[in-house]
Amino acid sequence: MPALKLLTLPPAVAESWDWQLEAACRDRDAALFFHPDNERGDARDDRIAAAKEVCRTCPVQAQCLRHALRTREPYGIWGGTTEDERRAARSRGRAGSLSL
């Protein structure tokens, strides 16, 4: 009878997301990071600036940005970047060069 091979299981899903426990945005209102319908102009610019300010102080900003780029997050502020900034970086092929 052949010997049984032990399979290596993938890491727990929680390990892939543990970085979020340290996120500066964790206890913030999600509306700061995701625009409401029809938000434009100064209101949008002010909300984005406030969200990015939170990101600048975040100890897991790099992990957040990597997640957003890897999963192609289509909405919101992730790792201090807007969806437009991430889309532009991908189209230029420079996603790895986004500065934190």
C-alpha cells in the first residue's frame, strides 16, 4: 500500500487580511473613502484630501495599496490612491512605481 502524502493546506484566509486590523481607517466612516453618487467638484476634492490624510498616517498603507492593485479595486481610496490614480498607473504599466 502506498504511503499517504500529507497535503500542505493554504494559509488561513485571515492571515491574508490581518494587516487590516492595523489600518488607520478601521474605525472611520467608510463614506470618507468611497464617493457618493454625483459627488463632484470641491466636495469630492475635499473628501479625497481628507481620506488621503488618513492614509498618510497609516502603518499598513503599503499593504493596502498592494491589495488594491492586486485585486484591481475599482472604487474608493486604497493605500492613499484614488481609483483614477490606480487605473492610470495600470494603463501606463507602472503600478509598481506608485509612490507611498
